[in-house]
Amino acid sequence: METPDRLKGIADAASALAGELSLERVLGRIVELARDVTGAQYAALGVLGEDGNISRFLTVGIDAETIELIGHYPTGKGVLGLLIREPRIIRLDDIREHPSSYGFPPNHPEMTTFLGAPVRSRGRIYGNLYLTEKPGGFDDEDEQLLMALSAQAGAAIDNALLSDQLQSVAVADERERMARELHDSVIQALFSTGMRLEAARPIVESDPERVRERIDETVDALDDAIRELRSAIFHLRPGHASDLGPSRGLVELAREHEVQALTRPELDLPSDLDARLSETYVPDVLAIAREALTNATKHARAGEVHIRGRFEGSRFVLEIRDDGVGFSPREPRAGRGVENMHERADSIGGTLSIDSTPGHGATVTLTLELADAAA
């Protein structure tokens, strides 16, 4: 590989690592890129454990069958151990002739030329990169390239570790939020239900009609509590609808509605929805759809819900219709749900209309002009 191409390889490597936050994928990409930019036949990354020995060993260039024949991965003896004890660039024309050479186990490929470099993360040695078997041997330029890649690798590992920590914090925060929410809603509702039944005990014989009313109220309260619990369990699942694209996102919202309302909405979506609806619209479109479905569950007491999407020229129209109790749009309503839907529609250049009359359900229609969207 000529020098300009190799420098481009380093730039491409930086770009590839910068956009990755999964630690597993980062480590795998580091090994692949190290081999690619240097032209080595074999590459490996030895991740160091708390005891200073190699705890993980990721390789590229050796097939799975050979790895199985070799058996255990190295732990840090020989030249690999030298790099652990003396974290610096090490370049050898023949690894077998070095005083620290420990030899290779049976079934191991023959290796002569060697280039190794430490990878630093958060002020300590995270692991070491090992490269072997480059035709003609490694040179000064290979050392410079590997040093640059090691620095990029360390930064990418830092980002991935930080991302993992932030996700852990987010999970902990979400669990705490859910615990508060369950305490304020479900647990309080169950406590109130228990008190209501307890109060009915003394009047079982004297006022059976009131007892029947209390039982009906209790059943309704328990149904609400069950819906809250099902919703909480649903939201513990990994991933978010907005990460899935418009089609799968709407399918996921339909499943969420089914969990809460025990009825599955009918879906009618165009086959080219994902291709034609720009991803910039997706979070707001799905948020509007979720609010409309929530209203159908909580307020409309709908038995049937239909979700229909269609393209009309350069416009996309999403329609959510239910057969619930309906309402008068002119009458004031508690909460900001409808207002939030209008604001979201405005924020993406769309319009929102709600058609409803008492006793005849409701239809929420979102219309988007897609002149600047993917056609």
C-alpha cells in the first residue's frame, strides 16, 4: 500500500471508529483496521485484566478451525508479555530469535515478523495490538501508522466505555422513575381497592346493592392497575419505537396499545413507507401516534382502533381512528395531550386535525408535505 493510500486508511479508520459506541464492535474493528492499514497477515488485540495478564484475545486472519486446534489463547508470556511489562512499540524481523520468545503451541501458524503497540485508555494500558507476517517485514512507516491507530483506538474505547456507563445510569434512572410511578399509581390504586373492599365487609348483609356497586368499582380499579402494570412491563423491553423506522415503529406502538387495551389495532401502511418518509420525521410522527392511541385507551374506551398511512402525491397522511365515546373538540380537555400533538405536527411542518363527536369515536389525521423528504 502506497503512503497516500495508507494515510487515507488511517483517516478512514478514524472515521470508522468515531461513529461506533458498542465496545464489542469497537474492539473488533480495531483489530481489522490494524491489519488493513499495515498489510499484516495476522492481527490481534490482547485486552488486559485486573491481574495484568491477557483476559481477552481478539484475532483476525486465523480461521476458527485453527483456533480450535491451538486450544487456549495466550495469557501474556514471551514477547507478548514483554509488551505488557514494557508498554512501547516493539518491532522484530524474527520473533523466534528474540530472547523473550516463548515459542508457539502445536498447530499454531508459523510467524516471523512482528509489530506490537500498547493501547491506552483512561490513563492506563487497556491492551496491546499485535501484528505478524507482513511480506518484506514491518518498517518505520508501519510503526507510525500503528502508533496513530493505537491513539485512535484508545479514544474509541474511551467513548464506548463512557457510552456503556451512561446507558447504565439511564437504566438506573429509568428504574427509579418507574418505581416512583408504580408507587404513585398502581400501588396506591391497589391500596385504595383494598380499603374499598374492607369498607364493604360490614354492609354485606344490610346493603347488598351498595356492596355490588363497590365490587364493580373494584373490578374497574383492578383493570386499570393491570393495564398500568402491563404498560410498565412493556416499557422495560430494550429499544424504542423511534429507533425502528416508521413501519416497525408503528407496529411496535400497535403492540404497546394491545398490551394496554387488550385489543390490537388494525394496521394499513404503504409498503414503501420506510423508503419515502425521511427519518427526521419519525420521532414526532410516532409520538403523535402514541398520544392518539393513548387517548383511545384512556379516554375513548375504544373497542376498535385503525391505523392507516398513505401517500397522496408529495404528502404523507397518517390517520388513527377509534370507535370510542368521542368528544367535542371545542370543549376544554384536561391535560396537554392534544396540544402536544398539534405542537409536534407544527414542528415538522405538518398539520393535525381531530374529527370527533360525542358517541361516534374520533379520527386524528396528521398530514405532512414531503417536498424536501426522500422521494
